[in-house]
Amino acid sequence: MKVSEKSNGAVHSTEERREEAVQTQTASPKPTAGANGQKDKEPLKLEDGKNPEKLVLPEKVQEPSKDEVKVNEPFIKPALNLESTLKVVNDLHRRCIQRENLLTRINQLEAFEIALIEEGDELESNHFQGCKLMIVDDKNRQFITTTSGLIKLVAEFIHNACLSKLGEIESNIVFPRP
């Protein structure tokens, strides 16, 4: 089938034209008689002028040997010994303790905010009005503020950070596959 008939006027890419030319030439090679009476093959000419001898034709696929099949098998993990199992269990236990601590911290912060909202005036826009935020380091240096907007931002940041860390820890609490 000719290119024009096949595509009904559509333009083919260069690769498609090469493949089609190679297929038509390899399907029916036309030998010609040379001057000495022997049949010579004409060099193939493609539309874009490239030499088809430089084209790489796909080679026949060889079936893999038995040795190659064994190499390609998936790696099976050996069973964990007692020490490895105990290490995994201790690691999971540590993550569970971290999870419980974060849940406690989140619940304390939410309970504190709920109590402030219930006790506070309904007219106040910030329920942290009248609160004090104090940060003390190990050398007894202190930072104290009563700015309700700043306290609200710190409380929201702590709540969001705890939720993020909780999600990270919970995603890592999984049993290893044997």
C-alpha cells in the first residue's frame, strides 16, 4: 500500500516513512543483473536521502536460558531472627509512645481552648484575651507576653505542628512484610 493511500493525505513522520520504506524493500527486494551477469542488489534510497544500510533492524529475540531465568527471579527476604524482630517491635513501641504523647498534647490544647471559650465573654473576638504566654529556658531566662493575637498564633502553630507530626508518625507505624 502506498503512503498516500494509507494516510489519505496525512503527513507521516520521518521515522514512519523510514520504517515503511524498509518494510517494502525487505518484503520484495529487486535484484538486478550486473554487467558480469550476476545479480546485484540496488542500494535502497529513502525519501530523505539517508542510506538504509545504516538503519538498525530489530534483532531476533532470544529466549533466556535457565541460568538467566534464575537471576531474574524476585529476591525473597529471609525471615527475621529474634534480635531483628525485637528491634522492630521496640521501634514500633517507641513510635506508639510518641503518638500517644502527641495525642495527649493535642487534647490538652483543645480542652484549654474549649474552657477559655466557655468562660470568656461572647463579645470578645479572641478567646485568648487575658492569657499569658511564658517561655523559660534552662538558664531561667524568660519571655512573657500577654498579647492575645500572638498567643492565638502560637497555639494554632503548635496545634498544626502536632497534627502534622502525628500523621507522619502514624504513617510509619506498619508491620514489616515477611
